[in-house]
Amino acid sequence: MLNLSGIEKVGKGKYGYVLERKSTSSNVSYKIPYVFAEKVSIPTPIGDLAIQKFSHKGDLSYKEGNFFDHLKDMSSSGNYTMVFATKEWYILKSVKTTLKGSYSFKEFGLVNHQNLLDFLFDLKGFSIGTFPKYSFDHNILIGFKEKKDEDMRYRIANVFKNTLAFSAKGFSFVLAHNYVDAFGKSPESFSSGKNANFLNISSKMSFPPLLNTTISMATKYDFMKKERNWSDPKVETTSSFSIGSVDFSIKTSTLYKLYEPEKTTTKYTFSQTYGSLKNSVSFLYRYGEEKHVKEITDILKISGREFLFMRRPSLTLKTIFELETKKVKKSTLSGSFYIGKAKNKISLSYVKDSYFKLTYGLSSFDPTVSISLTSKKRDSEWKMDKMTLKIGKSLHCWGMSFESSFGKDLKVEKLAFKFYIKEFPDKGFSFDPKTGEFGFSLF
């Protein structure tokens, strides 16, 4: 194997490239080239360009002949998402331009492509008053979509928002009217591509002396519907208090089904926090059903600086109990912790009478270890489905890695050793004693 690659980090983003040639006794394959960029921000005098995602790769594979004999068979594909947002200018807060698309080529011919070009003109709004406070916002959206073998689609939309807010200490009441006027060719395939006319109503009240209680409500009235104009109101409450070093909270979330009251539900969540430990128990109460509560969810979180033998733990254990069967329906454990300088990462998934998977990784330590174990239930018995083991070891200037993979009944699928120069991880050689395959990589 020949490999030439590079990667650069820029702020929170990165970009890079890969040129690669692989060969076995029966096949030769190329990546020519693979280039990518993610979350790369480029400031300019008039605004900021964000390359959220970009990738392009070319693939070529053949069994006989040479590279030039099969060059015409090369395929390539790519996708991109880029956003450019201008700075404030006169009546405009900004103009946000989104370019998104994908393409693919085969034998130097365009096989498929689709593109979206969308403009958002965010106009400066205004607000007046304090009680009540009125504010007005206006956006204009112009978008185009094109796809191979399809007609161009477009959308032009005006989005208006009027808000009237009454706010005082411990109380708020907000009326927000949204109006969308959209037209074009298949405008519904765009965001804000459908006409809309609705009023959002929300309120919130706080009672600090009474267990730090907060009550909030939200609903919506749709002027465009001929019937059932009101959305189902949602009422939420939160109360919190402390006893010694333990903090308690009680939350409820009720969805009132106006037109099907028998389907009204309330979700209850009870939480306790003590130092690094936080535990919450929740369930959904169904008013119109014979069995009001079907399952209970318990979430245990461990975080902070230290807990028992763990440093900087960040662990979450989520378990769902079925009340009818009195069994665990599903359980997941995920997170990490440190012992000394060694980072331990663990993940566990269990689905009743179906699936079990455990993964564990040890890093920032020599040797590094990664193990994965999957078991599935077949014919009423739990049986091994797959197991992988990876070990990495430092050998002065060199590094060594060992990978193994086992399938059903612990059948060996892969055994591979790789030796590489630590300063150039892509430069080295590998050997698989099971297949007899030998690889050589050049950085």
C-alpha cells in the first residue's frame, strides 16, 4: 500500500487530502484524490465564509492491466455545504447565502448532481415600549434548486413576525404572530416555502417563596385551518428545594389533547443531586388508558473532579424498566473517566432478549487497548456475534499495533500487525498472518 496524506487543523475545523494505492493478489485500487474540509471559517472584509462541509474523492479499481488502461473507468463524487454571511449594512442585519449540493461522475461523464442556492435577507426590525414591548422583524428569502433531469425549482418568500410581550418580575406573557407569504415553483420543497399565518401564545410565572416553583404554558392558533385551529396546549412546572447537601427537583410536562382528551399525557421527572451524583426518575402518565404507566426511565450521571477511584468522570447510565414484565427493557452506559493519566472510555448497550454490546478503550497510556464485544440472542440463547481487539505499543522510535477480529463461534476473521515510525504514523509496514497479505506505506 502506498499512501500520501496530510491534515491541518484551523480553529475548530480541519482540512486535508489522501492519495492512496492498495494492491492485493487479485485487485488494485486507487484514491485519486480524496480532499475534505470541515467547519473551516474564512473571514473577509464584508462577511464570513463558513465551509461547513466539503469532500471530493476519485476511485479506480481493476483486476487486470495497468492504471492507464482503466483511467476511463474512474468514478468520482463529492458534496459541499457553504454559508456566507455579510456584515450589517444599512437596512440589512445581514445577507446569508447558503450553497449546498452533491455530484458524481463516471467515465468522465456527469451521472448525477443537485444544488441549492438560498438567500436570506435579514432586514433590521424595530421595537417600541417596555410594558408592553412591541417588536417587528421582516425576512426575505429567495432560493433556487436544480437537479439532473428535473426542472429548476424556486421559492420567494416574505416572513413577517410581530411580537407583543408583557414582562414583569416573575411573570411574562407573549403573543407572537408569524406570517409567511411564499410563492414559486414547488416552493414547499424549501424552508419557509409554505404560506403560514399563526399566533404563538406563551406565558411563564415564577413563585420563588413556594419551593422555587415555575409554571409555563404554550399553545398556537393557526388562522389558515378551517377547523381545529388550536394546537394542543403544553403546560410545564418546575419545583426545586434542598435538604442538607442534597438538591431535589420535580418537573411535570402535560400535553392537553384538546380534540382527543383521552390521549392527554403528563411526564413526571424526579431528580436528586448530591455532589458528583445526579439521578433522575421519569415516567409518562396516560390518562385515557387502562395501564396509565407502562415503563419507568432511570438516568444516573456521574461527573465532576473525582468519584471513588475515578478522576474527571463523565458517565451516564440510562435504564428503562417495563412495569408489566418487571424486566429491564433497555439499558445503555456511556462515558469516560481517568485513572492517573490513563483515559478509560466505556460504552454498553443492552436490549431485552435481543442484543448486547460492550466496548472499552484505554488511551493516554502505554499500551493502548480497545476491545469490542457483541452478543445476540438466537434460538433463546445468547451467542457471540463479533469480537474485536486492538492493542498499541510504543517501541522507542517505532510504534506497533495489533488488530484481531472474531466472528460467530469465535471464528478468526482478521489478525494484523503493523509497525510504523511514531513521527510519521502512515510510514511503516503491515502483515496479516491469516491472509498472508503484506503492506507497505510511504508518507
